[in-house]
Amino acid sequence: MVRVAIIGASGYTGVESIDIILRHPSAKLTYLTALPEECGHVADLFGQLSGRVDMMVEPLDVAKLAQAADVALCCLPHKVSMSFVPKLLNAGVKVIDFSADYRIKDVAVYEQFYVPHTDRDNLKHAVYGLPELFREDIKKAKLIANPGCYPTGASLALAPLLKNKLIQTRGIVVSSVTGVSGGGKNPSPNFHFPYMNENLYPYGVGVHRHMPEMEQVASSVAGEPVELLFQPHVGPFDRGILSSVYCEPAGSLTAKQVQELFADFYKDERFVQILSKPPVVKHVAKSNYCHIFATVAKDKVVIFSAIDNLIKGASGQAVQNMNLLFSLPESMGLE
């Protein structure tokens, strides 16, 4: 039985992680922690857990966590995680980190979009946790950088084409729409109901911090530098991301060839489903699945992908990584 601690249990990804671990047959919640002002009985924080789990959410005590857990799901914000991850690793706890602090290998790029990096030693050894692309490295890791929600959908959409060198590595455009849960629990005027309801708007034009993460993964898969433009939007729904990806083919390609490529590339992947028509966000809600449709339109390769940003884009993918770390069936707890 894998003993699991959740750091940042009071947030959206924290409660999603709790919910998944509760139904996992080979994992057990043993420690929950959050900021002191957000501590208390977990069912008082999240009423949906009433009668399902009787645990207190406590202020973080690394020594206590290390005694109680084999792995920590670190659901902390960017810039905060790297203050705690070294202590957890030194205490012998494996870490799956939800923040961006260990995703971007180029420190200069990370610092351009975030803050000065304070844990460069562990950054060198962190493994990017997208199982469909980096499974074997994940199995041997002690620190996993759980991918961002936007990069998950975009990377899975691009990987078959980049791996087989069927598209140009410049001029790629990724346009994504996320639900409001992507902004986390902290209140924002733009997410206030009267503003968000029946509304849709772009943000982070040309500067979104997930763009370099997407380029890093794409370049790794392609074996050469990849440049892309990422444009996010927020829509008036709770959860989910729909990504539309546009690429220039490297040669002559038909829709049939592209569809066969994707079907073959992901034929053994439990959580990637290749569809015969464009995906729908509601069809992946509360699941760990990524739905993809790829085609050719007006001499462009067009791919659509849909995921639940809180599950495949965060907590579900973390548990998928945890299963790999502990030699469990990859889909355990996620069906």
C-alpha cells in the first residue's frame, strides 16, 4: 500500500487528489497539509468528503510527513514548491510537484517567466511527468514535475507529428480555451460571476508562461528546436480545456494519413483516445482521458484535443505518475 501525503490539500487540485486516492485500491491517504489559516477537518473544507474521509488538514511538518508517507503530491503554487521540495527529498520522500518550479530545464527561461530559482540541483534531476511520452524516465524518478494543464493537451496533440517529422517546427499555433477552475481558488475580478458568465476572452497574448514549457516538450520529442505561438482563453465553464493546434505540413499529407498516424501512435495508451470527429469538453470532464481528433484542412494539419484541466491536466496525471513510480498498473484508481 502506497502511503500518500497531499501538500496544499485545501486547493482545487488538492481535493481532486484526495478524491482519486480515496478510490485507489493500492494507495492510502496518510497526511494532509495546508496553510495554517486553511487547516481543519477536511470535511469542513470540502463538504463532498463528509462521511468519506475523517482526517485533519494540518500545518506542514516535514518530519511528520516523512514518517507517514512514501510520496507527496505537492499541490503548491509556482515559486512556493521549491522552498519545500528539497526538504522532502532529503527526508526520503518521493515528490510529484504540481507547480512549474521543476518543469523548465533552462533556468534563464524559468526566471524570465517566474522568479529566481532556488533549487537548481534538484531541477537537474527532475523528470517531466507526461507518461505517454516519458514513461521509462518517470519509473526511475524521485522528483516528477507534473506537466501544466495547457501543455498536456498541446503536447499530446503535437507529439505524433513531431516525432515522425511530418510538420514544420516553426509556425505552429496552439489556441486553447480553459474553464475558470484553471485560475485556482484565489479570487480575481475577471472570474467574478457577473463578469465571467456568458463571456469569453483571451489573455497572456504572446507571453503566457506555459509557452516555453510547450516548446521544451515539443523540442524534446522532435529532436530539434520547435517554436510555437500559444494563445489561451477563459470560457464560462467550470473545468476542461479545448486546444486547437495548427501546423504546416513538411510534405504532402492527407487527412487519412494523419488519422492513421495518430491511431497507431496512441494505440497502446489507455488515456488517449483518438476520435473520428472533434472532441467535446464535457466528454472528458472528471476523467483522466485526452480526446484527440486530427485532420488536414486547406493544406494545414489541424488537431483538436480536450482534457479535464484538474484531472489529466493535474491530479489524475499525478496519480498516473505515482502508479508508475511504485510499479502499479498505470490506470489504477483512474478508471
